[in-house]
Amino acid sequence: MAIAAIALAACTTQKQAEPEKTAAQQLMERLDTLRSKGYMFGHQDDPFYGLTWDYQPDSSDVKNVCGDWPAVMGFELGGIEMGDAKNLDSVPFTKMREEIIKHYERGGIITISWHPRNPLTTKPRGGLDGQKFPEGSAWDISDTTVVKNVLVGGSHEKPFLGWMRRVGDFLETLKTADGQKVPIIFRPWHENTGSWFWWGEKLCTADEYKGLWNLLQDYLNGRGLDNLLWAYSPGMAANLDEAKYLERYPGDNRISLVGIDGYQWGTKEDFVSQLDANLAMLTKFAADRGKIAALTECGLKNLTDSTWWMSTLTPVLDKYPISYFLVWRNYKEEWFGPSPSKPDAPYFIEMYDKNNVLFLNEINK
């Protein structure tokens, strides 16, 4: 009896000593479990606006087509660094916070990107005046020393610290009413193997890029934001083999989710070929390192092929154990998701009916 009592006490002590899993760790486990069911559908800015509406309560082009919410919703922080009330797509940050928490409470998954302005060329305050790629935006690549100058010892080290502080301030508010942190797939500095953002391949060295990644990650980790699951996602490319993927990869100790961003800008045949090759590389890379793989952005602008969901995209995705794919936002002039008013809607419903394509209802069963 004494030995049994000692063993029971030791077991109890061991259980008490086990650290509680962070929100990010719980999200990682959930993503891994859900892969056994299939891959999730995601949509950027889904609850804010669509092709024919803006900021209507509980509305969504996706839900209006298939009757269900996306499993994954994407949100964008660009503009938060300036202290702006709205992001670069004119979404109020107060509304964004509200919708992030609502989607989490309904059982959904959140991913957040950040396209900060160019710290060297942006104006001190003010919006982007409706211009697509104005001076001072994330797309301003007129100066090739931006990354170098926001790192420790750089000319803009202190201002950039203030920008990171504002990001952290917002992320800290993503909590439920009872104080539970919302787990976030956080995906900064994406499409870095291209050169259209100031952190792109031709704008900084590999070491400078990794330094930028580490600077932000170490800062946010230092604030106790253990609900962030960090995602690394270069752009899809013909030369994106494992060696290329690793050139700017921050390291296994820093990354939980590995992805690619892949849009169809050319022919169907070129897109399918490249996506197939990139996902084959990516899912092997993820399996070898114990990571989760995802198609972190994708789409066909304005769904010029109404059959795209079933004829082009899912035949490739069905071959690979990815966690989710996320299509970009629906806006009046440029859309990537479905809409009841567009001819792709029946094909989207066909995709929704596939057993291995997961929306909100499926991931909560």
C-alpha cells in the first residue's frame, strides 16, 4: 500500500509539473489532427465586404454561396504600424478585432499577415490616398537598404521598434471576454523570394532577411505572445526547390507552418505544373521537419474560368497533405472568392460538397 501511495503521489506530482500547452501549441495540434479529414478552405477579409455589400452583420460571400463560413479567415495588419484607425484596405482595426474573436469563438481558425509601409520613404502619418502602390507603401522598392536600416544599429532601428510595438499592442487585444488568447497563424514577410516588397530577395541579403524575421519574432515572443504560430511562405516559382526554399528560411526552431503563395497569372497548364511541383517539394519539406504545410495564398483573379475550383485547383490539392488553402479577398474590382452573382458559384458548391474540403461546420464536428 505504501509503495502504491508513493507511486500515485509521484504520478500526481508529474502531472502537476507538466507545463500547460500554449495557444499556439494547441493550434498546431488541431491543424495536425484536421489534416486527417482533408484540407480547409480559407478566405481573406471574408466578413467585411463582398462584391455587392460592405460591413453587413454576419455576412460573407462564401456563406451566401454555400451556407457555411470558411474554416480559415485571413486578416491584414498593414497600417497598424502608423497608428492608423484602418488598415491598408480600409478595414477598421476595431472591426477586425471583433471579427477575429467572433470567428475564433465559432470554432474557426485565424491567419494574420502584415504589410508594413516602407520605413525609409513613408510619410510620418496619413493614409494611402487610394493609390495602389504609392510611395512609402510595402510595395515601394525604391530603396534597397530598408531591411539593413531597421535592424539593430540601423538608421531606422528606433522608429521600427515603435512599429513593432504597435503590432504587439494590437495582438495583445485578441482575447475573448474571459481573457482567453486567440491562437493566430502569423505570417509576416511573405513572398520574400520575389522582389515586389521592400523585404524581397533583391532588396536584402539572406542574412538581412533572417535578421528581420528574428527581430520581429524575438520582440513579440518577448512580450509573451505565445499564441502566435509562425508561418513562412515564399511565392510559388519554377525554381522553388528545397535548396531555394532554405536560402531565407529562418530555421526549424522558429517556424511551425511552411507555405507557399501561388496565384494563376498565366495559363492553366503553367499554374497546375508549377503548383504541383511546389506542393510536392513543400509537403516533403514539412514531413521531414515535423511542420504543417499550407497553400497560404492562392487564387485566379476574377475567376475568369468559372470551373476553376473543380477543374484546376482541387485536382492538384487532392494529391497533397496540406492543412489549408486561402484565396484572397473579394472586392468590387478584384475578387478571388465565390459570389452568388458570379458563374463560378455552382462549381464552388461542388467543391464545398467534396468530403475532403473542409469548411467551418466540418472542422467543428
